[in-house]
Amino acid sequence: MKSVKLILSSTILGLSFNAHAAPVSIDFTATLQDVSGAFTSDLSIGQSMSGIYIYDTDEANASSAETTPSTVPGHEFTSFYDFGDPAYSASLNAGGFTFTNTAAVSVVVNDNLFLTSDETGGLLPDGSYDWIEILGSTTVDVGGAEHTPGNGQEWTLAIFAENDNWFSDGSVIPDDMPASYVALLVGFDFDENGNEIGMAFATLDSMNISTVPVPAAIWLFGSGLLGLVGVARGKKVA
């Protein structure tokens, strides 16, 4: 597949940055660039998708956290936060195809980790990146792989900085966006045994951020993590 690189900037998105951590909602449109396996019966290259993810940038609100970096091949990450509150959600649609998370929405922080081009569907060159992910899933990973029979899916929206100096502390969720970045949407499909049987890669065409009211306050939040490809509850982008 021909390499396609989509660089989004804060100017294009109209973002104003600040350092307030808070729940945010991001809605987006995307165009599918690569579809394989089980997804081919529902999705096709060039198809448009839209979605909404609601997530949190405040680590203190996480229902669980893994802040000791994982170095297991294929499962690397720097920190991993689950937000299990029903207020957090992820949903997608593309024609007759729909997805809604049933597991916790996660925010994954990856500090200067190496990816091959194959792991991003050929949409990024080999290299080390700082990137964050917002992961919606119908699967639960407990030690190994425990998946919803017949419908184990993970869809993650990821922001890759153009270089590896977006953040230096991978144990916290960054509040601000890098000056330039690549935004991708990646889907994984699994069988009832946890085997990967389908993948999909999409480039984002637009993203819009809005503030989510929280009890007793409405956070003024303009920077937001825009987030989310490829560590599927500890699984790398491909």
C-alpha cells in the first residue's frame, strides 16, 4: 500500500492550548486506507468513518493504572490508564458498521518507543515516537487474552508526534498537543480465542474537541489529548 502521511497542526484544528486536565469529548471523521481479514466484509478502502471518544486526561480519575513500563515484545508501553466510569465511551460508525466499547476506555502513553512502518499500516516510517492512544474495546485482557466470543474488537485513536520530544515523563498523560503530529485510527478484530483476525487503518480528516462537564465544575479545556493507535490493551499497533 502506498504510504500516506497526514500531518495535522494546532492551527488547522483551531486548538488553543492550556494545561488543565479534564474529561473531554472528541468527534472525528476518517478515511479508511487499509482493511484486511474479518473487517473486509464490513469495511472497504476509501470508506468514510465517523466517531466520538470521551476520555480523561487526569490520571487521578483512572480506575486502574500501569505506570511501570512494559518491555514485552508486541506489548510495549510506558504507562497505561483505564477509565472505567460509564461516562467514558468510544463509538464509531461507517455505513452499516458500528462499534461501541463495552470495556473501560484507556489512555496509553508511549514515550520514545520504536515502531516499524508495518505496525502502522505503512502510514508512518520506521522510527521512535512519542505518542498517545485512546483505546475503546469490547475485549478484556487479564494476564493473557480474554475476549468477548465472536466480537472482540479494539478501535484506537492515536496521535503521533513528528519527533520523540513531545514529553519526557511517560508516566503521566500529557495535557498539550505537539506542534505537529500524525493522527490515525486503527481497528483490531479478534476471534473467541483472542487471535487477531482483522485489521483496519484510517487517516483522520477532521477532529473537534469539546469540554465535558464534571461534578461541581466545568473545566475549561482547549488543548486536550487527541488521542488514540495501536496498543490494544498491551498490544502494539500491528
